[in-house]
Amino acid sequence: MTAQFDSAALFGRWTGDVLGRGQLDLVPALVADTYFQHTQEGNSNLSAGELADAMAREAVAAPGQRHIIDDFAVLPGWIWLRYRVAQGEGSAEQVAFSGLQLYRVEAGKLAEGWGARTAPGVDWAAPIAGAPPPPMDEGEEPVDLPLRAHLTWAYTEEIWKSGRSDLHPEYFDAPFYRHDALGNSVQLQTAAIYRGVAQAVAANPGLRFRTFNSALSDRHSWSRWQASSPGGAGLTWLDSGRLQVFRFRNNRMAETWTLGANPGVTWDDDA
């Protein structure tokens, strides 16, 4: 059995049977004996039974909640998710929170996970006040994965490291949509993106990024990273683990979602 098949089969059972239908009795069959968990609060090792118990307590505390998978990538050894947890149906639906999750797959089971949630009530699928919905796939150009890989790399290595506003404005769709943990979903023009980057770089000399995991799917790039700055000021996400997803449209960055650990929670012993 290949690693790709392992991940795909596991994705279907985990998201469909466990997260979708609440069949927590399947957790021991789908999770490694020791599961390494990284959350906003910190890092821990759990047995499969302990993870099932924790999920059961959440289900009792919030009955009727279900996971809605908005985007995903299933790759050899890895599963990436962007999701919402909701109650009710149709017009009565209420979103409890939105989230990002990365799983490492080993021997056909979930062996490690990194996850973060938005503040309560944040629905990343809700309309952005005063802005039209982000354009999706109409007139989409053929997928150019090498170009998208370069854009994802250059966003950090060229734009963020330099703080320059004259580098590659063609990288971004106009307008660009950004979503964060507090529900601050905004529509930005390219100039505003670069202005924010330049201000952050100027206030944080020596800003350094480390990417621990990254992946490309047809319409998205996914990454787990951490930033540090010896003279940092004003960036709450310094020195804490982060998960980020970019959505591409016509081979440009069109939308991004970012979540991470609480300040000072690194997710990595050597970070």
C-alpha cells in the first residue's frame, strides 16, 4: 500500500466517519498508539484512547456539531484541512469556529497533528462587510504548479525579507482577501498588502522565517511556519507556530487564511 493511498483512505474515514458522523469508536483504528498533538495551547502526547476521550468530551459539551471541510489536500504522508464546525441546517446554521489542521500520516494512521481554531463564532465563509464575494473559478487559467510554487516561496523569501513594495505586484490578484483568527476578513488592494509588509519589516529588524512543512494542491498552497526577530515589536505571531493557506486564481494569490499557536508556543523543540 502506497503512502498516497494510505493518506487518501485515511482522509475519507477520518473526515467522513469520525468528524462527519461522530463514530469515535473508530479512533483507535485510525490513530497511532502515541499521537503527538500540537494546539494553540501547547504540545502533548496522547494515546488513541485519550484522543477519543477528548473528542467525546467536546461532543457532549456541544451536541449536534459537525465539521464542514472547505478545502483540503491529501498528499503522501500528509493531510491538510481548512474547515468550519457548525450546528443547525440551512438558515438556522450557526458556525462555532473555523480552523486549520495538518496531520502527519504514518503506517496508514494519524501520527501527529498541528491545529488552530479561530475565536468563537468566526465563520470564514461569511460575506465580508462592504466587499463583493471573492471571485472563484470563472475563467480560470490552466493550473501552473511550478509558478505557484515559486510565488509561495517568493512571498516569504523576497517580499517579506526585503519589505520592498516594488517587488512583483503581479503576484497578487486584485483585490486580495485575507482572513485571520479574530474574524478580521478584509479585502485588500496590492498597495495595502505591501504597505503592511513594509511596516512590519521596518519594526522587526532581522525578521526570519522558517518553513517546516509545505504543499501544493490544484488551487492552494499550504504551509506550517514560524517567524522570529531579535528586535521584534508589535507582531503577536512572532515565535509561535503558524498554519497558512493561500488560494490561487489565474495563478495569482487571491485569498489567504492564517492561524497559529498562542504567543510563545513554538510547536517545535528546536525552533
